[in-house]
Amino acid sequence: MSRRPPVDACECQRCVDTAKRRASRKANPPETAERVASVRRQYRALVAHVGQSGNPEDLDALLALVREMDAAVGEAVRGLRGTNARGAAADGFSWGRIGKAAGLTRQGAQQRWGTPPGAASADVS
Ligand SMILES: [Zn+2]
């Protein structure tokens, strides 16, 4: 039987370095800023690609992604507000704070992200 040993059993420098990187990554998952930077790089590359594609349907796909990403922000907003049992406004998750970060009014932010798609009403704190 000539199967290669699993990566973590190999002692070559490359595998040792890879195992160290993986262990470090697991112990220190990327912070939000690092994740944002990664998505930003990919997004800018996609935008540049679409701009040069010569295909209007590529723009349709890009704009659909933009709408999808904006709607997904609502999940983060509702998650942050929902995980704060003492009241959302007390820990900085007020609609005013969220609206300011998004360049919206308090009411605008609440209307945009306060209610999941298909649900009936929003809470107003
Ligand atoms: Zn190796």
C-alpha cells in the first residue's frame, strides 16, 4: 500500500508550516475587519470583471448580488439586537446607531432591516 501519509504526519518543512498555519488559524479566527477586507478585495475584482465583460447579464448578476448582500445585513442587525437580552438600545445596537453607520435615519434603518422578509411588524426600541 502506497498511500501518502496524512499531512500532519509528514515532517517536511512545507507540511510542518502548513500545520502550524492551520493551528494558528483555528486558535485565532479572523477578526471582522480581516473578513471585511477579504470580501472587499473579491468584490472589487468582481466589479472590475463585470465592467470589462461586455455582457449586460453580468451587470444583472452583480446588481442581484448587491440586493442580496443588503438584505443579508438585516440578518446581522437582527442577530445583534436579538442577542442582547437587556434591551438593544443599551449596548449600542439602537436603530439610531445602526442608521448612523449606514447613512440612514433611525427610522430608515429600522424600515430597511428591522423585519425579516415576509414578517409583519418591527420592534421600535
Ligand atoms: Zn510534507
